[in-house]
Amino acid sequence: MIHVSRAVILCLMLVALLTGVADAWDRGHAERFATLPPGTAHPEGLAADHAGNIWAADFDVSKSSGPGDVIAFRPDGALLRHLSVSGSSNLLLGLDFHPATGALLVIDFGAKNVLRVDPISGASTVFTTIPGGAAAGPNALTFDAAGNVYVSDSFQGTIWRTGPTGGVSTPWASSPLLATTGTPPFGANGLAFNRARTTLFVANTGDDTIVQIAVNPDGSAGAASVFTNSINGADGLIIDDHDNLWVCANQSDEIVVVDPTGKAIAKLGDFDGVNQRGEPIGLLFPASLVRSGGHLYVTNLSLDLKAAIGRPAIDGPWAAQVTRHTIARLPFRIPEVREPND
């Protein structure tokens, strides 16, 4: 008869348990889709056009002044266009194409405005200016069914709104839940409406939360409340056809997917180091994401917070090693969660 000690049995049970847990989250693989051209760095905002081209704006803290850059890639990752955005600072953030007018709108965080950018020449005009002067922190943008433009303000805890053709921005919603004293020091960030347009979801990066703001029947903002907590550095945010939220967790180098109840149903991607070319492998400070076809595209901001703002972060030393900046790509799918020992 073979006698097995209690310690060995416990070890075998622990291995089986850990194996089952590992099976539950299939993170997939975040591959390199494209590398930014020389002279550009720290891609942040991300958008896709109708042809499937992927557009990124850089938040290039390595430069002392503008202009900033918008870079477009073909669906196969080849460079399509490199625009120097006239009259802009070097700190560009969110960008998107207006669903009704087709205008390319780019947030200039440094100049505290939103620019309308010619997608061929890079010439720009001011679409709207965010009130507040130096206190303003425009970050990301989205649209409602009428074509109004909503801009998150990370510093003033406000969502601003302007019309489809721009002009004056007025406060649509303000709340302490949209501001932060945390790290990274950005409050309201990525934002998107649910499919019914009854709720606006807003990522609060420094507080690690997703905030929900009710939309009243007349289009005004209702009450704000915390939808869910503990997404580490919640940044860019999109919503799929089933009202699942896909969120960049920039401080844990992953994409977190939560269902309409706020429950995590997937965690995608990971950070696997920096290669010999100076490119991040996988995800490193993922900032924005967009769906195009069957893929999810993600900007690797790769920002060393200690060098940028004097606040150390666990992946900052890795970001300091990056010399070639990338956009990553994953399959746009939610893996089936397997039960232990399946």
C-alpha cells in the first residue's frame, strides 16, 4: 500500500486549484500592430475610420513644445500618414471622427481645446475651447445621437458639451466623483454612452472607478454615482453591442471587460517586457482602445510617471526603457470562462 502524507495531498490540491483558476482567465495575446515613426512617441488617443485605418495622437512628453502628431496606419499596420498638427501643443490626447460631419477632432491637452484637423494636411482650427484656463484638463471625447460632442475634463471634474459644429462649451455634468487626488492624477477620462443613450459611463483614472451619469429625457445630466471600483488606472473606455464596458487599466497593463452589472467577465492582455528594439511586448500603460473589424487596438502610452510628473509607478522603469512606441492588437472577443478542472 502506498501511503501519501497529508502535506503531499495538500500540495496536490493547491496545484489543482491554481491550475483551475489559471484556466478561468484566457488573456489572449496582445501583439504589436504598428510602431510609430521616428520623431513621434507616447501614443494616447486612438480612432478608426470607415476604411479600417487606425489613427493615433501622441502625448509626447519628450518634447518641450508642439506641434503634436497624428499618425494613421493601414489595416495591415503599414504607415498611411504622419500629420504634424499645425498650431497644436505636443500634448495631444483623445481623437475621433464626428459621426455626422466626418470631421477629425483632436483634443489638445496643452492648449486646453479641441481642434478640427484636416486629415490630409494636418492644418487645424479650433473646434471648441474648454473653459477654466490652466485649471482645465480636456482628455477624451464622445458623441450623442444628435451629434453633440462631450469632452471629459480630468482636472475640473466636469463633462463639457458643445454642438455638432463646435463653438462654446458648456458644463453638462460636474461631480466630485469626476475629480481625483489619486495617481495617475487624472479624474474624468474615457467616456461612452450605453446603447440606449440613457447613461454616460466615465472612467476616473486616479480613483480606479467607472462613474455612471444618468441621461434625463431632455438630454440633461442626471445623478452621478460609482458604477464599479478597482480598475487600476481606468483610462480609455468603449462599450460593445451588449453594453459590456471594455476599459484600459493603465496601471495593471491589461484590458478589463465588465458586464452591464459591473462584474468583470474578462481580463485581456499583459505586459511581457521590452524587446531588444526598445518596443514594449504586450501592453505597457494602455491608454485608449478602439474596435475595428474583429480586432481591438490599444495604444501603449508607455509613460514613466516618475519622469513625467514625479510620481513613481511600478512599471515606470520599464517605460523608461522604451525607445520605439507601439500600438497593440488583440482579437475582439470575450473568452469563455472555464470552471476549474474543466
